[in-house]
Amino acid sequence: MLLYILRRILYAVPIGIGVTFIVFSLVHIAPGDPISALLPNEATQEMVEAARKEFGLDRPFLVQYAIWLGNAAMGNLGTSIGSGRPVATEVASAVGNTFILAVSAGLVACVLGFLLGIVAGLWRDRPVDHVVNLITIAGVSVPHYWLAILLVIVFAVDLNWLPPLGMGPDRSGGWQFDWAHISHLILPTIATAAIPMAVIARTLRASVVDVLDQDFVTTLRAKGLPRQRLLWHVIRNALPTALAVMGLQLGNMLGGSVLVETVFAWPGTGFLLASAIFQRDLPLLQGTMLVLAMFFVFLNLVVDLVQSATDPRIRRA
Amino acid sequence: MKLGIGLKLMAGLVAAALAAGPALAEGTLRVAMTLADIPLTDGAPDQGTEGVRFAGYTLYDPLISYDLSRSDKSADLRPALATEWHTVEGDKTKWVFKLRQGVKFHDGSDFNADSVIFNLDRAFNKEFPAYDPSFERQLKIYLPSLKSWRKIDDYTVELTTKAPDSLFPYQMPRLLIASPAQYEKLGKNWDAFRSQPSGTGPWKIGELVPRQRLELLPNKDYWDKDRVPKLDRLVLLPIPEVSARTAALLSGRVDWAESPSPDTVEKLTSAGMVISTNAIPHVWPYTLSELPGSPFADIRVRKAINLAIDREGLVKVLNGLAVPAAGNVSKQSAWFGKPTFEVKYDPEEAKKLLKEAGYGPDNPLKIKAAISTSGSGQMYPLLMNEFIQENLRDVGVELELEVFEWEALRGRRRVGAQAPENEGIVILNNSYSTNDPYVAVLRYLTPEEIAPKGSNWGSIRDEEIERLAKELRNEFDAKKQDEIIARIHQRFVDRADFVWVVHDVGSRALSPKVKGHVHAQSWFVDFSPISIAP
């Protein structure tokens, strides 16, 4: 087990370095000039060139990458070109806000997805399975951007039950667990949870169906094992796949959704990325992407390790 | 984007919606900005005119500002922290500014000549301890003529220009005066200053939450007693997504939403919201390449395209959120002049001119335009360009649209039509502010402005305009200045150097509770007279 963990951690290193390179290159490949975005609309090409020099963007690409990587390794992600605030501070605050939304949506998606998947798998081809199927197909097919706008129109504008945007009431000093704040969380949670919920439910249904067809289940049934205890065996065997999917979906959510967060003006990483893209704020864009990508690498590692704990076969492989 | 479902019920529901909204202190105005982040609050706001609108003229004053108190005439210059200014007898490069006495910064320190010198050093003196590159970046383009500055006495400063420049006062409104004392107090740190800014403006900082909220409080000791804010609080929220701004206004979360999209106008008005517009100094044109080999080197082609566009039809498509343009400035402007070429919709005349220029069904004119998907002042570029594409097809012109992301388009603009990457592109669709004589006419037309040095994208050259531009720089009488600008503009239109399409109207949607709003003919707003009905 220890060897497996070590090996997995070692694998993560080249992946991490590859990720930094891709993150750094991507923003350089994108059309448009980060310096141009920084200057007033009227600025001339000459002024752009001068500012490019000031920010060291006239240096060779690999030199820029090396400097950036060196700083990033020391935890210095630079300062935002636009606001002058440290990127690390900006990303930290956004990650916190996305975390709230991701945990809430993750809970909803996992619990609902889990229940729906099990129910549909156990009662395969019965009416309840068809209903779940309908829900999950809708869940994976509906663009969450559209769903978010629809939720706002119905619940915020028409019915005025819930606030349309933001993450707290006017003058809120930060997140709190009271109704005024939680009410802001409901619509974004639904919009964010729809897809992962459906994905989890569909995956779990498939694994449950798969497990139910296996010989050991027939054996257990023949032994006359009570239904509840049989269910436990089925779930335990279907769990590794479900966990992997849940982990990745949770990772997705923690990455923040650019679209959902923009519609709800939720100040998380998605909102931050969108604003960094529009302002061509290079350090901010690279810093945010780097943190998110590294988080994914880490999350994959954790999922692998948890999976191997629940399924001994993986360790041996 | 359609906000269709259930909105027919809106009229009835809005009253309930407003009543059910969270309880607020009276006199709080909540504004949904189109920006994705709070503009810089240190006296050098970024993010264009919207940044200046919300974080510039609220917290700070310039030496010379705009008169935003009228909606029925253009917003002219007026004294702010300077009470008067004039050139020195015998040396037209030296400008003396008399400063207003008895003005205090929000931190309590006095405004005087040292404050002005401090801010100029902050911007342009790299040796100065408080030099601030961010300030220079935002300011430099607006103060191109400035050479040097010095204090004469506590309430007089002298600014010197590189050459005689009668238009120098027009460059002053962007120079906002920040408090040197506050900078000292915060450990000489401009980053710290941004969270605790101090200016002389009608609004003081309340709270700043990056990317979420900027709260301003009235400066009850404001030096201009007529402009002491009536509101208790002004809250500015960055909401870049247009449907989110609309929803925020309809649900009572904000009282004011910038730039509603044309397809939401009907819903908003039926819900009782007020769509406020006015002619603002802005133009949405096609900038043309007049380089050899471009079809627009021929004035007949330039005129033909101008005559082929149905501007009234376009305005209708935009639900009234634009006005037809007949030149770079509006017809009501003192700078419009009396051009003989009338920019209007006349497809028959357009066809005739194209035929004269050698184009017809057998040899159709094919042109390519660089356009953007969105961007500051670009309005609704895809919709508008496709409309124009149809118009041009009607007169036998094939317009190809090459779509760029906004920053990419700006890059194409700055390098000029002659740059290799712009090969084949003869039209650039970039909108412009026409706030002052320089940005209204001069910067597009003179040889020293040819890109990449300046904003003359298509290498326009005209001896008559060059002569008039020189004359203008040396004319110090305001009335005569206006006459010369009008003659330049007249020549500009007669030469059809641009294809003029529309002017923006600075649209904003307001809750009926917002009182006292004056929609000036300007990019800027005076929030002082505004109040909010309970």
C-alpha cells in the first residue's frame, strides 16, 4: 500500500510540471494583447510597447516561463496587472467562495445522484427507473447556463422568492450561515448540481445493474440473505466507480463554473477567470488556472488513493 | 437573450417584488455596472470611461471638469479645483492655473498647489518617490501636450506644453487630484491607498470589497455646496452579464442598471422601469483604409458605402438605443459644421457612385472588415454588422466580416491598416469617444497620428485638414476654436473618410424610485442631485 501511494505521488510530479507549462502557454497563445487591455482605449502602439517592456513581456517565452515557474514554486503568483492586488490573495478569496458553492452543490449532487442511481439500478426497467432516466437525461443535456437564467427568471424575477445574484445581502460582510446568505446559495446550487447529479446517478445505476448480474449476488440470494444485507453488498461493490465519478465531479465544481458564476455574479474562481480573460490579466489568469489545475492533480491523487482503499484489486494492479 | 417566460406578468408583480425586497436605509442607490471588477480607486481609474464615471468623478475632482448639470446641451468644460486658467502673455506654451482655496481632502488635509505638483510628479516623474506607473499608464494618453510643471505660490501652478496648444484645457479633466497626506499616512503605499482613497470629490470611500462592491458615502463638507450628495449611500456592483443586470433591476436588487440590451427594453418599460438615454459624445463608424490599393482610396466608394446604410432601420432594430450618425459628432454639436455631403440612406445614389468607380454586377466590390464580438463602446457589433452586410448586399457590395475578440481587434487597430497582419482588411469597426476636439476629429486625420504612432488607422492625409489642425492649435479664443473644429469636421465629412453609422445613447435602466437623475450629454454622471423615493 505504501509503495502504491509513493508511486502515485511520484507520478503526480511530471503531471504537475506539464500542467504549469500548458497553463503558461495557453494564455500566450490566446489572441489579443494583455498589455493592450491594461491601457486606456486611446493608447497607441508605442505606449503598448513601452508597457510590454515594463512588465517583462518582451522577453523570450521560455525565460518568462522559467521566471514565472520559479516564483510560483515559492508561492508567489505575482500581482494582478489590472488591480495591482496579489494574485494569491485574489485566488484565495475566490477559491473560498467557490468552495461554499461546490460543497453545497456537491452535497446535493452526491446525495440525490446516489439515491436516484441506486433506486434506478435496483428497480431496473420499472416505472421508477424510467422516471429517473428522464431526470438524469434532462440533467446532463440542459446547458447549465440556460438553466441558471431560467431559475433567475422564475424564482427571482417572477416569484421573487430568492435573490437573483450575489452571495449575501446588501452590506454583507462575508459568508454566514443564516437565511439571508443561504437564500443566495439556493439557485446557484441547483444550477451547479444538475449535471453532476445526473452523471453520478447514471454511473451508479450502471454499476448497480452490473453488480446485480454477477455470480456472487446470485449466490448470496440463493443463500437466502435478507434484502437489506444484499443491498449492502451491492452498494459496496458499486462504490469504487461511484466514488471516482463523485470525486471528479466534485473537482469540476470546485473548479468553479465560469457560466453559472457569471450569471449569478458569484465571486468565485469562475467569475474571477471570466474577468481575468476579459481584462487579459495574464498573472491573474495564470495564477487562477495553475491553482485549479494543481487542485485537480491533487484531487485525482486523493481519489486514486481512496479508491485503492475501498477496492484492494487496484493496489495489486 | 430572451427574458420571455412569465414576464408578461411582470407589471403586476413588480410592485410586490419591490415591497418584498430587503429593507434598506433610505437614500441608498444601488447601481449595476457592466464592469467585471471595481475600477481602481486611487485617482487613476482603469476600465475606460465607465471606470471614470464610477470611481473617478465620484471620489475625486480634476482641475477642470465637465458641466453635467444639463441634459439639453453638450457637457462643456467648467472650473473645478482650478478657478481660472490662461496662457502667459508672450509665451503660449505656459499655462497658469489659479487653484480653489478652502478645499479639503477627505482625510482633512488641505488642497493646494503642492497637491497638484505631487500628482503630476506621481504620474510623470520617474525619480519621484511616489511615482506610480499605474497612474502614468492611465493618464499619459490624455495629457499628450504636457512638458513640465511648477508651483508659483500656494494656490497657483504653471504648466508648460511642448508646443503652443490651445486645446490644452481639454486634456485636464482626466488628471484627478489624490491626497498626498493620505499617501504619507498609509506608509507611502499606493496599494494601501486604493482601499483607503482620499480625494476632494463629492463622495468618500465607504467600503471596498474587490470584485464585489464599492460603497461610497456622501462628502457633506464638499466644497461645491450645490453638489453635496443627497443620497445616504451609493453602492456600485460589478455585474458584467447583461441578463443578470436586468434580473437584478426587475427583482429590486439594484435601482439602476447600465446598458440594458435592446431586446430587454420592452420588458423593462412594461415593468415600470425608465430607460434613460441621451446623445453622448460617441461614434460607431467604419474606419477606412485609404492606402494605395484599397478601394477606399477612391472617394466615390467611400461616399457610396455611406449612402448604402439604412441607419433609421438599424436604430429600429436596436429598439431605439442609438441615434443615426451624419458625421463624427452629432448634428447638434457646435463642431458639426456645414458639410455639403449629406450622410443619409440613398441606395440608388450609392449604386450610381459605385458604377462610376468601376464596380457593378460583373465586377462586384468585395471588401473585408475587422469587427469585434463585444467591447467598450462597441454596442452590439454582431447584430449591427450583419445588418450593414445586408444593406451593402442590396447595392451589390460583398462585405466579409472577420470577427475578433475585443482585445484582438484593439491590437489590429493599434498597428494600423498598413501592418502585414491587416493585409486584405480595409475596414476597422472600432467605436470612439468624441469628447473633445482631439478625440472628436484630430486624432484620426493628421499624418503625425498615423498608426502605430497614433490613431490614424487608414493613413488619411489631407493638406487642408493639416493646415486647419495647425491653425487650431494656435487659436486660443474658444469661439474661434469651435469654428475651426467645425471646418475640420466639415472637411472630414465631405471627404467621407469614415463610414458613419450611429452614436450611442448611454442607455441605462432606472427604477421609478430614482429621482433627480440628469442624463448629461456625456459619458459621465453627477450623482449628487440624485435621491431615491422610499
